Amino acid sequence: MNTRVSKGFVAALMLVTVLSPFAPAKASESESESTSPISFSGQLIELSSTTAPTTIIVRKNPAGEFADYTVDIDTSTAFGTNAANTTSMDDWITGDGMSVVGTLNNNTGVVTADTVVNASLNPQNMRGLNGWISSIGDDSISVQWNGREHNVNVIPTTKMVVGRKNPAAITDFTVGDRVRIRLDKGTENARIIIVLRRGNENFLKARTRGFWAEVTDIDETDSASGKIDATLLSNPHLRSGDVNNMVGNEGDSIDINYDENTKFVRKFMGSSEISEFQIGDKLFIVGRVSDEGEIDARLIKDNSMWKKGVSSRVGVVESIDLDDNVFTVSALNGGSSSADVSVYYSDDTAFKTRGGDRTESSLFVGAEVRVRGIAHTGSGTLTIEDVDSVAILSEGS
């Protein structure tokens, strides 16, 4: 739905306090995500799709240090321009000045947009055109769109971009190029011509995305870096057949890389770390996709974990008592704590392997496991109770 936005609205944007997209999180027993109203202006860096729901990246420059905001747009987001007219995302071009009003998730740093104003667009003196180049002349190109041919004049002031070539020339265009053009209204004179795609090559790849996935395996290279194997869950903005979808579709296997720059949080606020994650956990990831399809995560939220005092331990099963629902775990590979830990599970505890769901009968002495529950210390003995999950990392004979 495109809703008309008043011109004075753009100025009013600056009256709202701008919050940091990644404020420090503390452990919390909250029962909802912490959110705040937000308003900011910046430059459109990435436009993943011109059909809602979609995600854009807007770069803000506070005091000389930029901050990139991941902005989710849905069908209820209202659009406007600097002349109070409605606009379509089909007319947007990376580099445009944008003003955003919405809700900031303080836990993930993602903004849900209520209103987005394209300050670079003035429909009173410019218009947009999309299409494919059908022919190229000395100072004009023909563009086909919706069965119609449009003649576009390339004048001395026309700015042209082809891939990384900026500025480009008309001789850099190729018949069949997918282009987005901004024209002087009432004329066929082009202000800007950008080549979006050439054949299978996408020149303006939208690499930064937020999406949901489920953990299938965790490879901890060291304490600061590693890889999470995951399966993509349903993500409405990741559409099948969309050339801008570099992440994948529901059910696809993906690799998520993390390092010392990745921020880990849990549901409903609270910092976290990779050692607390478990196979089967539902994650929300904000990351940047490589050409090979790997994701370098800047934020990972474990939506399956939110209680304080959560302890996660990787170790080797030393003993099992199925009658009392308890087993003991020692440190794996001479870890920092050599004392055995007693793990008390219940009927609600989920037992998992990389192959799927299991039961406590799948435990065996010598099995490597990852346990997650609430840590308790009494009489100098560490126990893990209220265990929500046990991942069996090795299979028995």
C-alpha cells in the first residue's frame, strides 16, 4: 500500500532521537523484544527487491562514522518523496537519499519501516523508467517495457553506471541490458541510467539480508570464529525465482560464518555466545552473502533461548542413570573444568543428533554431547537442571 506523505513530514523526521543500531544487550527475563521509535536519514546502499516484503540497507553518517541500518519494508509501509507525492520502489536507485521512520528492534538492530521518504525524487520534474535495452545509437537508446518501445536521449549531463564502471559511456551498454532510468519529466532526456543486470550477471547485488534458519551443526574453529550449518526456514522476502535472492529458499542448506565481529544475542534481549547454541535452535541472522553463497554474520539471535543463567557444556558422557533421569559429563579434550557435571533431564528435554530427534536411550558412555540448561552450584558441585536440550554429537556402535 502506497500512502501519500506530507512534505513537512521529512523535516519532522529529524526531531526524533536516533538510537544506535547495535546498543549493548544485557541478560534479561523479558517476555517481549525491546523496541524503540526511530527516525533517521541516509543513503540507499542496497535494494534487494522492489516488491514488498523486502529489505533495504540505508547508511547513516553520524559524526563522520557511518552506520548501516537493515530496514524491513512490508505491504503496510507508506512511501513518499520530497514533493509529498507517493512513489514506487521501482523508481528507487541506490545512492538515493532516504528518510526512514519506524520501529527499531533494540536486540537485533533491524528497523521495521512505517514510512520511507525518497528525498532524491521529485515527481514534479522527473520520472522513472525500467526495461531492457533493445537498440543503441550514438546519443540515444531504445528501451522495451511492457510491450512498448521508449526512446531515451543520452545528453552531456546524463550520468551512466555499468557495473563497477562509474562514470560509464553509452558505448558501455549492451543490447539486452536490464536498466533503470531517471528522466526529466515531459522529455525523453535521461538524468541517470544504471544497468542492473546483464544476462545472468547481477551488477547491483543485495548482499545484506536478515533471515530465519535452524541449526543443523556447529563447527567451532576456535573461541572466536567458526561456522554454523543451518537449514533455511520460511522467509517471505526470500522469494523463489527472484534474481536478487542470494540466500536461498525454505529447506535449503546454508553455511553461516561467524568471527570476533559477530554479535550474539538471545530472544528478548541478552547477550549470548556460540557455546550456548544448540542443534535445532531457531536463529535470526543478519549477514552478508558471498558469491559462493556463504553468509558472514554480523548478528545472530538465538530465538530458542532467553532465560538467564543458561549453561551450555560440551563434554563426554561418563555415567548414565536412566531411572533417575541423570547423567554425568566430563570436560572434552581437557577443557578448562575437569570436574564432572551432573545433568538432570526431564520428559520435556529434547534429545537430538545431527540426523534428527532422539531419546535418552540414545545416550551412551563415551558419547560427546552438548547440553543446555540452567546452571546451579551447591556444595561446590555444578549441576545443570531444567535441561531443554541434549545434542548427541557422536553415534554409538
